Amino acid sequence: MRREDLPDVLEAEDIKKFLNIGINQTYDLCSSGQFHVIRIGRRIRVSKQVFLNWFEGSQSAEEVS
């Protein structure tokens, strides 16, 4: 999956495909606090820009909190 193909609001499955990791690793990453995650019930949502900033190392965990 390319950056251009990512939706503006990512779901766990989008992150999984982009990073080419397993779903358990994806949930562990989303629970790690390394980037801002929105939980709606059991669903996880992440802003594309927040995720890409984390991926590129442009934003530290302190800035996200």
C-alpha cells in the first residue's frame, strides 16, 4: 500500500497493510502510545497525518500527547 492510497482516517487494517505486519502487532503498536489513537468503542482510528509523521520520525511521542 502506498501513502497516496491511505484514507484520511486510518483503521487498524490500513496500518497493517501499510507496514506489512500482523494484526496482533498492529494492535500492539496502536496501544503503545507512540502516536495519537482515537478509540470508538472497540474500533481504532488514526489520522493519516499523525501516522505518517510518526512513520517518518517527524513527531515525538511527547508532541502527540
